Amino acid sequence: MTRSWIPIEKIQPLIEHEHFIVAWFTLLATFLFYRLFLKKISERRHQTICWRFKNALAHLVFSSVLAFCYWQTTTLFADDDILFSVSRYLGLLALFTGAVVLIKLGQLVVYSYLFFSNISSGVPKLITNIFSLMFAIFLTAGIAASVFGFRLETVLATSAFFSVVLGLALQDTLGNLFAGVAVQIDHPYKLGDWIEVQNASSKWVGQVQEITWRGTFLSSFLNETILIPNKTIAQSQLVILAPGNTGPLRQGHSLRFAFDENIDRVKHILFETVSQLTQKDGLLPDPPPRVLLTEIGDSYQSISVYYSIDDYGKRYRVSDLVLSAICAALRENSIHYAIPSFKLDAP
């Protein structure tokens, strides 16, 4: 029998029937958990996790077929040198594809657990990507050591210079990665939140759609996708525009009226107008609207109207609704805005 560089006696214990049975059972159990407990996640998240299930299923089927062919060839063709050598390669391929299946199953388990724990806010890809990377490194090192006698610590000890060069070359990439990890640990915002990022003279406003190892993806009011590197976010001033645990969002408008208008009458009309809109889309009755006199000038009285909204993404739509109703109410009651006064310098 010919010799081969593939140690079949070390590969065989790693691709036993029991391992694949456990893999199939894990995939089925995770799928049932998803169908029973993760019905309330967003449609986009449903698409993501369904794609991961299909991908893991395809890899598991392929790996199982390879393992079955390996089991058959080692049993039926043990005396045939050529076919038995082929079985070695089938076993090695089944081992590698099985390792990929383990990583994908681990991703699914982590995704399902995190989705269950954060069903309203979703799960950033950064968390599962870091888990996948660490699990893949651990699994690869384990297979290399147990099958081929590969000593990871020896390679690490002799590659210090290479590590320094690689670290310098990937400085920005690693900076974004670690900044992303820091953002996830601090957790200032979550998926679906509206945030404002102020960095020097640049400012971005958008809804958080995804958090990856590279940056945070925002969707703006114009439906543009904005990618802000994690390093930039870590060094920027953040304004969280989502309600979170602090209650509904408050929005306001400031209006100037003629000085001779009855201030109490104007405030009453504004309050009644906005209060009647609280059942409209986006407006909340609690906390109730507030109408306050905020400034008095030489020829005007400034009144601010505040109300509650349920979604920052609707602010312009709600503003249009409120301001249109206010304009109609003021016109109906013959209330006039203040006319700006101009002072001309003497020649």
C-alpha cells in the first residue's frame, strides 16, 4: 500500500458518523428555535437569517456526501491502493468542509441567541463576525495540530517581524475593528436608532442600518446609504435621536406674532390645534403638547410649540402636518405674524 502525506489514522476519528448526526440535529434544533421564538424580528433580519440557514444547509449536505463517499471507499476498497488513496483526499476534504459547517452552525447559534436577546434592536454583524473569526482560528489551529502536528506557538514565536509589518499595513483596518468593538461594548446606539455624527466641520444624520468591522451604515432622509468608519465615530460627537429609554421624542417650532396680538388667545389656538392632531400618524398624546412664550422683541412676540413624535424618521412629515394645521387655524382666526422691522442708518 502506497504511503501518503495525509495521515488517515488521524483524520478518521474526526469525521465519524456521530459528528454529522450532531451537526444535523444542531441545524434542525436551531431552525425550530428560529421558527418558534424569532417571529417578531424585522423582515430584513428574516432575510439575513434565512440566507444563513440555506448556506449552512448547503455546506452540510456537501460535507455529508463527501464523508459518506469516504466511509464507503475506505470500507469497499481497502485493498485497492489507487482507490484507497482517493479516499484519503475525500476524507481530508470532508474534514475541511466539516470545519466550515461547524463555523456556520456556530454563527447560526450565536445569531439566534442574540436575536432572541435583542429582538427589538437586532444584532450587528460585527459581533457575529468577531465570533466567527475567533472560532475559525481556534478550529483551524486545533485541526492543524491534531492532524498534521502543526505547532502554532512555534510559528507565532518566529513571526514577530511579520506581525509588526502586517500590523502597520493594516493600521487603519485594525483601528476600525477595535473602534467597532469599543462601540459595541459601550453600546451608545443600536440598530434602528437615528443618530447625528458631528466630526469637525462634517455632520451626518441617519438611521443605523448595520454595524460591521469597518464602520456603521446609516440610511439618510434621502434614502442614501452612508458608511462612517468606526474610528471616525469613536472620535466624533454623537447625538442619539432615538427615544430609547428616555421617552418619546419632542419636536418644536418657534413662531413670531405681531406685538398687539392677544398672547393668551394665540397660545390657546395653537394648543387646541396641535392637540387635535395627536391621533394622527406620528403624533403622540403623551407627553401632551406645550405652548410657551419664549421671547419678546421690539415688534414681535415669539411663541414655541412643542409636541411628541414616535419616530425621528417621520419628523418632516409630522412637521408638515402640524405647520399646515397651524397656518390654517391662524388664517381662520385672523391672527397675523410679526412683520420684520428694518432700521436704516443715518447718512
